[in-house]
Amino acid sequence: MRFGLDVAQQRVSWDELVRRVRLAEDLGFDGAWGFDHFEPMYGEGPGETFEGMTTLAALTGVTSRIRLGLLVTGVTYRHPSVLAAQALTIDHASHGRLELALGAAWFEQEHHELGIPYPSTTGRFDLLEDTLEIVTRLFSGEVVSYQGRQVSLARAQMRPRPVQSPRPPIWVGGTGPRRTLPLAARYADVWHAFGTPGSLREAGLRLDRLAEEAGRDPASILRAGSLSLDDLDTARRHAAKWRDAGFGYLVCGWPAAGASQVEAFVRDVRPEFAPD
């Protein structure tokens, strides 16, 4: 089982954000995860919020091992080609430590307040599909064209190629049977979903079928879930259920008790889930 740490990016000063990411690295977490928003989603008052992709770029300079990603990068916030260029830059700056998690975006209030277009649900998923196809093609380093529903390419090329081969791992999250799961089956290296192992069983089986229809081995798609660290006994039980259900990665939420609780999890719980 691999574990990442969600560093709870909103309403946190820059120095505290760096401290949390460095703590995750020092404790041996596989990844540190931020979020991709321009204003806080929860709580009161303005609060600090730092832009996601530039945050990842900056974090490459203060870390050396831990992998870096956003859960998730909303495709409405950046043109797909710009996102591909940013991802390539972070991949090289980190010497191959980027995880690229993509989603259709959902925080409508933020879009309206900041003047960012917020397409319909169909439009956002069309844009997600275009983004997945565009970043995949541009990461090849070859001259590529693509006729998309929202965005197209015409003999486009980006260099250098990514450090990671063939590209940074792509995460797709969600359980929507009509759009999300088919996209995960076609493009995802990692499928991330919220819920419980039991509630996600049917979606996981559908993902298996869709992957086979797309000519992929379902086992090539890593399954990822989320884990609360607020109570360690509960975390231990839930982690075991995720493992037994075939999930190989858990994103741990930053606990209310802070760093000491994260350290206690690493000391008292994580060793039980070390790779064989």
C-alpha cells in the first residue's frame, strides 16, 4: 500500500504549506497533494489560497523525493495546451515527480466570482476528454493534430519530452458511469474515488469491463481511495478494508490534530501496510 498526504492547502500560509510538504517527505509518504482552487472552499473569511500549478513548481525546489500533485486539476481553469506546458515544466523541475490528476471541475461559485467560464456538465466533460487526449499527444514530443469537441490541435509540438516515460502518471477521479469511468478506462494510470470499498465495488467492476473493451489490462490501473487520520484505530481498520478490496494507494487527509497525529500514523499504523 502506498500513502500520500493531503496537505490541506487552503487557509494555510506559504511557510506552513512548505512545512507540511517537507514533513510528508521526511516521514516517507509517497506523495504530497494540494488542491486546485483560487479561493477557499470551506470556512469563513478570505484566507490564503495559492494557485495550484505554480505551487507545485515552487515545491520542486524545496523537496527532493516526494511526488507532487493536485487533487484534482480542474480543466476549466487552463487551456489544455497551457496545462500540458506547465506539467512538462514541473516534471522536469522535479526530475520526474509529477502526478497529473485531472477532473471536470465543480466549484461553480468560484468560477462566477472570478469571471472564469463555467460550462455545462456536458461541456466540462467534453473539455476533460479533450484535455486528456491533448496532454497525452503533446507529451509524446511529436508533431500532433487533434479535432476535439472544445479544443483542437493543428500540427502542434511541445518539447522536451517528459522526464517520466511515457509521461507523468494520469489520475482520473469519480464514479460517473457515462463519462468519468469510460475516460478513466481509456486514459488513467490511477483511478481515484471517494466512498468506501463496498460502495465503490460496482464502479470498480464497470471500470474493469470498460478497460478490457478499450484494450487495456484492468490491473494496469491503480485504484486509489482516501483515508481519514483523525482516529488511528479507525484508520487502521479502514486501510485494511481498502487493501483487501484491491486498492493500492490511499490519500490521507490532514488531521485536525495536526503534525503529531500524522507522525503517530506513520509510527503506529503504516508499518502494518508495508509492501511484502
